Amino acid sequence: MSKWSAAILTLFVLLAGCSNVQMYPEHWAQLEKTGDDQCLDLSGTYSNQAESAKGDVSISLAMLFFQTGTLEDSASTLNDVEMVKIYNTHDELHVEALKDARLVDKKVFNESDGGILCEEVFWTVKGSTFVSWSGFVGKASETNAYTVSTDGLVVKRRVVIGGLSLFIPIATSSEIWILYRNASIPSEENEQSSR
């Protein structure tokens, strides 16, 4: 192979980027259906700790909803959250982060201002941020699409990173499924056991 062929092949591979798309795990409960393109009611209380399709721990649910500023600033507080309580109306999603059954943070996502959208039965939150690592400058975009199964809250998370590394275009993307199991607030458990 000539030097030019090798250089062109290398450039093609770098420009093409890489992609990792994960299929919905067969061993998880099936996603609930509405019969139309309406988004499901996400109301419930969910564990902050995730389970990925491979069974390992993944990003906390509080990090998906409440991450602001730099990751280092918010990570310790949000990883201490035990549960996330969600309730929604037809165009708003109310999210509360709880520790020891106490409110740590709350946030409202509104469909009318584009904070959350109902897309193909998923409640979808999109965001992007500028990234700069040694020798790399670019943009990271993420889409978190939320729905429910009998096991809990299910998130289809897609992350796309694109930019330049030493003036060479680089792109990569991944799509994974994450499960946040149903949880009960301790006061709810006491009420149910006293009945």
C-alpha cells in the first residue's frame, strides 16, 4: 500500500468516526405502550442508581436531570441523592431529588419552552456543551429519552461528540439504555405497611 493510500484510508477512518448503538435489553420488562404517539405518564419514584443493559452501574438519574456547571461542581451532591420523584402533567415534567426523604433539589421541564418534548412516545430532554480536552475542541450533544416499563424508568441516552483534534475532524456517538428501578419513599412504605 502506498503512503498516499494509507494516508487517505487513515483520514477516511478519522472522518467517519465511530458509533456504538445498543439494542434494548431482552431481559428487561418491555416498554409500556399507549396505542398512539402520546408520551406515557412518568409519575413515580425511582432509584437514583442506574442499571445499564450490561448490569453495571451507570450515570445517576439526578445527574441526568440536575447537572449544571462543571461535572466536578455538581457530582458529589447529586450522587448522594437516593431517589428521584417525578410527576408530570400534559406539558410539564416535575422532578425532585430526594435524600433521606428530604428534598435536595427540584426542577420543572416545560414543553412550551422546549425544555422537554414528547417525541415518538418518549419524553425527551436535549442539551449540548462545549468541550475542550488536551488537543481536542468540540461540542458534546446529549439526548435523554424517558419512558416507563413495569421495572421503572427507562432512558435511551444518546451522546454525540464532534470537533477537531489537531485540526483533524473527529466524531463519535453512542446510544445506551439505562434502567432506574421503582423505589418507595420510606414514609410511603410505612403508610402501606400500616394498612
